[in-house]
Amino acid sequence: MKIILTGGGTLGSVSPLIAVWQALKNKTADNLEALFIGTYAGPEKEFLSRYPIIFKPILAGKLRRYFSLKNFLDPFLILLGCLQSLIIILKFKPKLIISAGSFAAVPVILIAKILNIKVLIHQLDLQASLSNRLVKNLADKITVTFKESLVNFPKNKTACVGAVLREEIKQTLPAAQENNVLILGGGTGALTLNQLIAEVIPLLPEEITVNHVTGKNKAIVVNGYANYNQCDLLAEDYYAKIAAAQLVVSRAGLGALTELAYLTKPTVIIPIASSQQEKNAEYFADRGAAVYLKQTKLSAEGLTGEIVGLLKEKTKLKHLSDKIHSIMEYEGAAKMAEIALKLLI
């Protein structure tokens, strides 16, 4: 059985696709061959190198909702991406395409439908992504993380499955260490957040240890703080680092938030301003599952105060831990695998 997984540009759409692949391998007795179509510049190639999955990059345009000279180039990139997708699909001959959003998936899905290949797409974030809205009528089945997202897609082919998590996370035991803080800038990095953290570090008490995932090529310089550790991408011990954290400061990509929820981590969310991440942050904050701070109104002193204050409030940390874990269900990978198998019949 051959399938194509497609997404990328960021790691948010990659991790759930790996989770579905793992669940499918478990259900098909390893009789599964997978190829991943992603981007040239994104972090997905490096991330996928630890799995036995073929990786092929394609050109991917982006439909921006603001003026940019790149908008004039993007239609040509999309056409070239379609041609590349056609060549890859004809050569690989998959029975199913599975996507979790991103613009890299759009040309792949367009070609798949022309060739009459089944398509399953997953909506990770609460608000429907533009890429998924573009292809929702081409998909044979659609899955979403939250029931609130069901209204954005055709009722007759959409199901709520909950969080879609890789197997590795289920082998991780929560083991929070006192005054241990983890900063997640995202797989592609969050330059604004990283720069803010650089200002925060000198203000923190020395007893607080900070582990900072900056994102690829987004390293920052922090001098004179012995308890500060920095890495650019998700390492093999990524889940162990999450488990060790007493408090996490993160962007509001739902891939990261679902992992933090599963591992019951008290979290401060700082979403990208004017993005769909703000909807994710509001959803968690409204249910008492995270602390939501707006980037545009945040100073180094303000974030330092939040971190120090929360670490002192053990009751608040316990409340956040309980609430974030209860915000969703965690069998999404198995449910998506069942849906995928039905499409393959």
C-alpha cells in the first residue's frame, strides 16, 4: 500500500502526518510505503530524516491577503508545483493522499483529484486555514481537531477526531523539574518572540533554568546567564524537554499546543499577531487552559513578571495543568488511520 503525505513550510502540519503514518503502519502490519511531499526551504526534510519515509520537495506558492511583489510570482510557482506533483505521483502511484494543510499540499491535491486518487485532509487549527479552504471540496474526507471547526467544512464528509499525536509522545512520562522553563519559538522560528526572550533572560532570577527552541536559523545571543540553553530545532529529546518543564512559553500553533496538552504542561501562549493562532489562544484561555499574552502589548518586564509569578503559584500551575489536558481527546491518529483505511477499500 502506497500513500503520499503532504505539508510543510512549518512543522505544525508535519508532526500529525507522521502520527497518522505510524498508526497506519500499526494497522497494516508494516505493509505500507510512504512518500512525503514538502517544501525546499522548510524544516520538514531534517525532521523527517529520522523516519523511513521518502522526501520530495516541490515549489509552493502562497496566496497572500496583502500586497507583495511575490504575489506576481506565486501563480507560476503553483503551476510548477503542480507539474512536479504530477511527475512524483505518476512515478510513485499512491492510493491515497493525506494532508494536514499548508500551501505545499494544494498542488498535490489538485493533481491527485485529476488522477482520481482519494484525498484525506486534516484541519489542525481551530480556524480553517486558507489552504484547506481551497481544497475542501476536492477532499474525500476531512478531519478536525475541535468540534467547533466542523462548521467550516461539508457536514457529510467531516469528522472530529481530536489531537493527532506521534507515538513518541506516549512513551514520555511527565517529570517536571522545579523552576524549569521551556520556550518554544516554533520549527521555523519566531524572531520577534526570540528577541523578546533575549531581553527577558537577564531579568530572570538565577535559579530559573531556561531551555529555548529558537527555530531554524533564528539563534539569538544571550551572554552572562549560566542557566540558559539554546537549540534551533526539535531534537531527539524534544518530548523529554517538554516533560522536564514546569512552565512552557509557546506560540499558539496547534501542533505544539496539542503536545503540551497531552503532557499536562502549564503554558503561557504568545500567538503571532493578526494570525489564526490568536483564535487558538483565545480558545485555550477562555477555558482556563492557558495564559494568553498579546505580543503587541508585551514587554520584557511584563513577560518576566508572568514567568516568575506563575512559578511561585503552585495552585495556579496545577489548575492550568489539569485544564489544558482536559481540553481535547487524544486518539486522533488512530481515528484518522481508520478513516484512511476505509478510503483505501
